Amino acid sequence: MRGPVRNAGYLFAGEAASRVFGFLTTAVLARRLGVDGFGQIGFAAAIMAYGVVFTDLGLMTVGTRSVARDHSQAGGLVGSVVPLRLLLGLAAAVAMALIALALPKPAAVKWLLVLYAGAVVVQSVMFEWVFIGAEKMGFVSLSRIITNCGYFVLVLFLVRSPGSLLFVPVAFGIATALGALVLFVAYAPRFGLPQFRFSSAAWRELLKSAWPIGASSLLTQLHVNLGLILLGLTATFQQTGIYNSAYRLVFFLMTLDRVFYTVFFPVVSRFLKDQPGRLAELVGAAVRMILALSIPFCVGAFILARPILGLVFSSGYVGAFPVLRILVWFLPLSMFNSLAGYTLLAAGHERLFLRNTALGVGAAVVFNVVAIPLAGSTGAAFAIVAGEASLLVLMGRGLLGMVRPKLGLRTLAPLVAAAAMAVVVYLLRGINLVGCIGFGALTYSVFLLLLRGITVEDIGLARNG
């Protein structure tokens, strides 16, 4: 079995490369579609995200956990999970088409939803979860790179102006199909050709285990995308585009969260099975890693929000800087929620996870309903961050009921290093943006190293787990 550190390396390299392509795609779309068109894409993609989560309903998490515990289960699980997810994907696509018909929006927005529905069906048959459970992250990374690279190339050639709006979901669907094909080609020689089983009894058993996780995922997606959807429904698409620009930058940074929970979940699952007595050490090391990875991005984006937005998107989006300054704090909150939530899931506490998610998302909905009419895109940013903080309180309480993380004074090292970085970045903010970021990163790295914020022992704990 490949060690978690090597898996993290593969996954981070793949995620970094694919997110760079995603970042470039976002910048191209923002400039070529304009603020209104970019807002329409953000609105339609947010609705599509609900369809993607519905095709999962927790099945991928249950499958990942089962394969991580026993790799020999992969073939049997694929035979049942893939056809079930395909049926869910078709149902989600039909629902999206009906929503498109019912929405009082321009025809272009309706067609965006219909075209994105096709991409939902494609995503339902992807085999990512098998390779994550088997800890073969190289194939996952390769698939994501090809998907995002293909999307970027297609957008570059197909989307030339606001009139090319409908080519965006077409490009996305084709690129997703390429990524799915890569995973299938990698799957067949290692696990055999899938033997699909249309067994209602097997599906009932899978859904019985997965539905609390699936319901939690749907609620989480409601929380994450509600701001975009409410802005699209109640405000102008210009406001939606402003919010979407800051949202996409933070989404780019969420690479850190995706890599973290993808690698952490199989590791903590094995720890709970093989050496539960060391769980406190693992969680403590994970806390330090989250702080070390996320806090410098938050501090840097807060100080440099205006020039970053102008450079990436164009001067038409610099008005989003107060949104970005708030929204960037979603990153560490989400990573800590991943730590707490996936530990609960690894221990089999799906119902507690669902209850916490429902309460946290309920609070987020209230925040959105109150804040968006009062403050528009800035209110939406506040609502998503406040909702994530509420969720962390609940998930953190559940985690502390299981284990008391082993922390120590070293946990404060990333905060001290980030404070030193903030001074340097603030003083140099008037110079070249790239140089300012470089000096800030150097300052942070030196202080973190001197204060031993992350050590070889922390990394080795996961590797030897």
C-alpha cells in the first residue's frame, strides 16, 4: 500500500495542476463573458452542484471506506454502486431540466441548466472513489488534470464572447467525460471489467448505510452554494458575478481542503481500526497542518484582495475585494470541519454527522436570508463564513466527544509566522504583486521552520500509520 505521504504528494501535485488549469479557465471566462455572463455561469453551475451531490448520496464515501478497509471488495461494490449512481444521475438531470422550465429567467440561463444536466450524468459514472479507497491517488490526479486541462483548452477555443455562453457547459461535459474515461481505462486491468448488478436489495443496503452521509452532503452543498443561488434569484447577475469572482478564487484555494480530506479519510479509518490509541496524535498533527497550510493564504488575500482581483479578472471585478476579504476565511473553517467530520464518519457516526450538518446548514440558511437582502454579495460572503463557523462548533463538539487532540504550544507557530508575514506584506503592498507575495511567503516559511510549526514527526505519524 502506498503511504499517505506519497498519496498526498500525488494528489497535491494533481490538484495543483488541475486547479491551475481551473484558475486559468475562470480568468478567461470572467474576461470574455463579462460580469453578467460570469454571474449567469456561476448561478447555473451552483444548481448543477446539487445534481452532482444527488448522484452520490453518500455512496462514494461508503465505497471509499469499504475499499480502504478491504481492497478485495472493490469489484463487487462497483457492480452495485455505478448503476445506482447512474440512475440517480438521470433523475437529477430530469429535475434540472424541469427547474429550467419553471425558472423566470432568460432563455440562455434555462439552456445553461439543461446542458449542465448532461455533465451531471457523466459525473455519476466516475470511478474516483475506488482509487481513493485503494490509495492509488496517481490515477485520481491524472484524471483531474486531464479533465481540467481539457476544459481549459475547449473554453479557450470555443468561448470567445458573451454570445458563446452556451459553449461553457458543453466544454465542461466533454472534459468530464475524458476524465471518466481515464479512470475506467485504469480500473479495468487492475480490478477487472465491471460486472454491473441491478439488484434492488443490494441498492437498499447501500442506501441504508449511505443516506445519512448523502443527506449531509446535500445540506452542505445547500450551504456552500446558497449565496450564489439567492443572488441569482433575487439580485442582478452583475451582483452574482461580483460574488462569483471572489468565490472562484477561494474555490481555487480549496485545493488544500480537497487534498486534505481525500488523504485523511482512509488514514483515520485505518488508525481507528489498527491503532485507536494514537488517534489523539494523528488529530493533533492534522490541526497543525491545517493551520500551517491555510492561515498564510487568508492573511495574504485579506491584505492584497484588491490587486489580486484586478490582476486575475480585470478592473471590472475590483469591487469584489470586500467579498474576498470575508470569504477567504471559509478555507480554514472548512478544513477544520473536514477534520472533525471525516473522523466522525470513519468511526461510523453518520447520524451524528447528519444532525450536526442539518443544524449548521439551518443556521447558514437563516444567515443568507437575512444578510443577502441587506448587503447583497457582501452579505452572502458573511453568511457562508458564519454558517461554516456554526457547523465547526457542532462538528468540533462531536470530535472532542471522541478524542482530545494532542496539541501543545507548537500549534501556535503558524499564527506567529502569519503575523510576521502580514507585517512584511503590508509594508511591501505597493510594490510588484508577485514580489510582495514572494517576500511574504519567504518570511512565513522561515518563521514556521524556526518555530517548528510542522515537523518530520508530524508527517511521519501519518506515513507510519
